[in-house]
Amino acid sequence: MHSIASDGTFTPSQLVEEAKKNGLKAIAITDHDTIEGLDEGIKRGKELGLEVINGIEFSTEYQGREVHILGYMFDKNNIKLLAKLEELRLERETRTKIILEKLAKYKLYISMDELMEEVEGNLISRTHIANVMLKKGYVYSRNEAFKRYLKTNGIAYVPKESLDPFEAIKLINESGGIASLAHPKLIDLDRGNFEILLRQLIEKGLDAIEAYYPSFTLEDERYYLNLVKKLNLLATAGSDFHGLNRPNNNIGVRTLGEKEFLLLKERCKH
């Protein structure tokens, strides 16, 4: 789940309240490359009697593909982790300026001031750029903004340079947390090449796969759960909730059972 600290539209408190309303017992707020919303979410969770564990989603790239790594139950005060998050925040600012320059070459003009009006936290995302493009009538939908301009192979795409999935896994592990491969099907590799990548990630300390995800079919889930069993991994689940930025993914649409959740806690390194 993503809050206004990254590219969601709910505050951390609102995420917790919605999760409680939907009958969940424990959640993770996994904003992109930031833990800014965790303290608020944890505080609200204690008030409502809902467990909020530390979470993050690192947006990394490997061999021209986006590979996202989820972190759970890590020490959010780890010095190396905090230093890397600040580095990523500064890199996002630089990357954003380059994207805006590329868009301007196609007469799609967006100023930093216009963009910052869209940003509620301290982290700028491509979703914020897409929202401004939509408001200014440059595109008909966020999907068009990403597909034509902002995603890999888009004409204004700028790759991330400072973090690969292996470093993200190392950061999570060294912070005592669980590292999970987010929405593996969205990496868009055939199964043979996906399993090659997966084994490389496992060698570097990957603990889990996000086996439950809103767009996965039952056959997808069976495939990933079989890998979990075969490779001695753990399973994680995510709704990938972004609020109004992704209205079809409701909180709790995919969940873990209590037994699976306790297995994650047992594997936790601190």
C-alpha cells in the first residue's frame, strides 16, 4: 500500500483506518523509496488495535527492466538505510528535472512549481508527473502518460542509476528485514528467464516472492507458490493500493493467512 509519502492519495492514517474497516489484522505501508509515512501509520495502528509493520518498496532496475523489491520488518533507524533513502530522494529530484526537459522538447511543458503542487510528501514520482500531464490535457489518461512517455522505452523515460535489486536486498537484510520480489509477473520475463533472475536474487539474500497480487490469475498464484515451496522462500501478498491513483486495487484484495504472516516474522532478522 502506498500513501501520500510517495505516489498514493491516502494519508498513512487513512490507510490504517481503511484497513481496519476492511477487517485486516496487520498491514505494511510500502511507499516507494521512503519510510516517511511509517511513524504516522504505526501510531494510528496502535490507536485502532491494528498491527502496522515497517515496509518499503524499492524501485530498482536491472538489465533495462524495472524490478521492485519489497522490504518488511526492518529496522527503520538503520543508518545505512537512512543514508541510501536520502541519496535516492536527491536522485529522484535530478531525474525528474531531466524528464521535464525531455517532455519540453515535445512541447509538453511542466514546471517544477506545477509539479510540486501535486506532491504532498517529499518524494516526487512519475505518477505525479502523469497526473499533471492529465490535468493539462497532454494525455487522455495516466496509462497513456506512462505508456507513451514515462515507462521503460517511453520517449521521456530516464533510467534509475543508483540502485539495483541486489543492493536493495542487501540494505533490507542488513537492516534486519525480509526482502520480497514485488509483483514478479510485471517484470515481463518468460518463465525460464524469470527463474534465472530469481535464483540470482536468492543468492544475494532474497527471502520471499509476492505470490498474491490483484492482477494474478489462480494459475499465476499456483506457479509462484510452487516456486516458494521449491526454493524454500516465503510468500507475501499485496493489494498495491494507491488510492485514487489506482482505484481498482482495494485494500485487502489480496492477503496472507495468519500462518504465512507468522512465518515472515520467524524469518525476520532482528
